[in-house]
Amino acid sequence: MNNNISLIGLENIPIIKPGDDLPSIIYNALNENQMSLQNGDILVIAQTVVSKSLGRIKNLNDITPSQEAIDIYEKMAPLIEKSGLPSKSPELIQSILDESKEVIKTEQVMIVETHHGFICANAGIDQSNVGGGGLITLLPIDSDKEAEKIRSSLQKLTGKRIAIIVSDSFGRAFRIGAVGVALGVSGLSPILDKRGSKDLYGKELQSTIVGQIDNLASSAQLIMGEADEGIPVVLIRGYNYAFEENVSIKQILREKKADLFRKERDPKDLEDILKARRSYKFRFSDKKVNKNLIEESIELARWAPSAHNGQFWRYIIIERGKSRENLIKNMNNKLKDDLQGDGKSEEFIRKKVEKTKTNFLDAPYLILLCLDDKDLERYSDKTRIKYEFIMGVQSVSASATYLLLAFEIKGLSACWYCAPLFAKDIITKTLNLPDSYIPMAFFTVGYSIKKTPKPKRKDLNEIIFNV
Ligand SMILES: Cc1cc2nc3c(=O)[nH]c(=O)nc-3n(C[C@H](O)[C@H](O)[C@H](O)COP(=O)(O)O)c2cc1C
């Protein structure tokens, strides 16, 4: 039973700086407050101090907004002005995008799913309590791990068995007012599963799961406050719970497919994607591309149709570095020879070579698409061999189109380049690929910094004929 729980704010915690040893600081503050930890105590620690000690701080002045951030800014600015909320700069929006897996809604607020899976406003980025001047704090990358580290140090320092919650305050859908929520936990279960126990009248509970650590975090929030209270650590004493190891905040994040409120797919979305995709031929943003996104896009590209389901496509992901440089150098030597053979001027050749070099070397990812002719049907006559090859090319092209659309869905920009068609021997030799791999295309992939103008399309009456 829990009928008497104490919440004690730890005073005199200094302003935390990157590299500070939080457990020692908390230990010293306990001593200064003439307190010592007892078995079963829970410490709720505000994310801001954890983030600051980890150096999860950025300066907005160092951020270059992408085209996506600028577009969101332009969409949000009038809505923000109307609502009277504080404005968001494109740089702040960019930082929110960098911390997010998915943008869920942008109106006068920006609700995202962070890389951790938290659904919250502004990816948990905080501009308050950091010192101003463009400084922001980002959520810790792994709050469970930080909770675990702090717990283990404090247990060593005090000899007591305790639990730790790293907390933040989030606004809520449906209700006004931010409440404390847990971002990371160590030592106690995130939930209390009451299913199977009996209510006051002996009726078995079928679905009650108590959000244990969120309840604790929100009670601590009453003392921590939001603004200048300066109490980032709250001790909870007298709460009965069972210690549990190997716990994680992930246990309470609802999966997207089980979430009634995540947007259903709208056929209109697909129409938009088909029209929005553009070949991106400018410099890419410096924003790091998560390799998972590339792999997830290729996963989608393999659902393209292919002749007798031959799936002749092979994707080679070429990261930045020596092998890419070597490949482009060898391909460019061939390009030079080809252009000299065509009688092009030195200046023309120099420009062309330079352009391919920057295109292919600067892209965060370069993907080579090959047709594996090993999977083509074998025929005894030249005509059918030729058409089977065409079917292979058509199939690979279908997959390439899926790939470009998948990149669009993932928020990435890309361009299809035909250069590999002209350099089979060089490519297979340099990358040590099987001889059956026929290079078909390169894709440069990354985040855009500019909007690509919409190219003209032929009129429908030029391409549709009714018989
Ligand atoms: C088979 C194929 C090869 C292409 N090769 C190149 C290329 O070598 N260089 C280039 O700048 N763009 C290349 N592109 C991109 C086209 O220029 C682009 O798709 C076209 O201009 C239409 O623009 P959009 O993709 O934005 O609609 C290629 C596209 C395809 C489908």
C-alpha cells in the first residue's frame, strides 16, 4: 500500500555544464541538504541537467536550415502569429527535424516522433534554462542508459539500492497543461500491470495498466516546476515498488500500428508523393543520413514488379570514402577518354569531369543499381535473348522508380544518373563485383537544401491516344 509518499526537492544543485559528473553532484547536494539515500528511494532527475552534463547542447547560429525546414517555417509562421505563440526560426525547425523520425503535425505547434519514439512537441528541444544566445538542449540519446549509469554510481557511493527516472514535461493531446513524463528509467518497472487482480467488489481487472513511472515523474514535476525553481532532482520516498532490472522506457511506447490516433494512409498521400518527387541535382545538406533509411527504401524498392518475378536488381550502397573516390576516379578517366574521342574541347571535358566528381563524391550516399543477368531466362535464339534482356532492364527500372518514391516518402532527395551504363568493366573491377552484374544507374541520396523547380510535363493530349 502507498498511503504516505514524500516528495523532496534537492536544493543547491549548481548550474550543470558539459562533462559534469551528475552522480557526484547529486551525492554532494544530498549531503549539503543533510540527507542520505535509503533503500527504495527513487530519484527523478530532470532531462535538462542530464542533457547538459552530456553536452547535448547546440547553438542555433551553427545550423543551416534545409528546404524542408524553410517550407515548414513558411507554413507555420502565419499560424503561430495568429495564435500568439513564440515564433520558431527555420534553424530551430531544422534542429527539431534532425531529432525526429517523423513529423506528425505542423500547425502552430510542431508535433513529431523523436528517434527514441517519443511523440512530443518540438522533439523535446528546450530553449529555456540553457542560458539563451541561440543555445538549445536536445534530449539525451539514451535516457535509460543515463538513468542506469547514475543509479549504479549513486548505489556505489551510498551502498543503498535505489531507482532512477529521467523526466521531462510534455504537453498532452486532448487536455491543456504540460505534465511530467519519464524518458528513461532504471530499477523499477515502467508500468504496474494490474490485469488479473481484483477490484473492490472482487471483479477481475481486465485491462488496467498503471503508468507507474509517468505518475512518479508527474508528481516530481510539481516540485521541479518549469521555470526558475531550479530544482532538477526530486527524491521520492515511501513509494512501495518491486525493484526490477533490465527495464526500458520502450516498454511504454505504443507501437504505431496499435495507435488509434496515428494517421491512416490517405490515397491522396500517394498522389502527392508521385507529384512531389523531383530529381535533386544540387549540393546536399550536411545533415547526416541514417543508413536505416536507405535500407528501408531499398526494402520498398524490391516490391516493384519484375518480369517472371525475376527481381534482377542488385543495390550496392557506396558510402563516402576511399572506395567511392577510387571508383569515381576510374570512371572519370574513362569519361575523359570518351569525350576526347568525341573531339570535345579541353574546357568542356574539364567541366564535365568536375561536375560528375562533385555530384558523386559529395552525396551522403551513392547507390549503384545493377542488373544481375544470371537471373535472366536462357533462350536458344538471339531475338528472345534480346527481349529477355529488355525485360530485365524494364524490371530494374521499375524498382529504381519505386526507390525514388521511397526516398520521397522518407523525406530524402535523390537523383538517378545513367553514368554507370558506360563503365561496366571499370565498375565491376573496381568494386570487385560478379561479372554477371550489369551497372544500370547511380542514385545520389541525401537531404536537400534547395527546392527543385517542377519540370514541365507534356500535355496529356500528347501522350494519351484513344482508339
Ligand atoms: C534513365 C534515367 C537516367 C537519368 N540520367 C541522368 C543523368 O545522367 N544526369 C542527370 O542530371 N539526370 C539524370 N536523370 C534525371 C532526369 O534528368 C530527370 O528525371 C528529368 O529531368 C525529370 O525531372 P524529375 O525527375 O524531377 O521529374 C535520369 C533519369 C532517368 C529516368
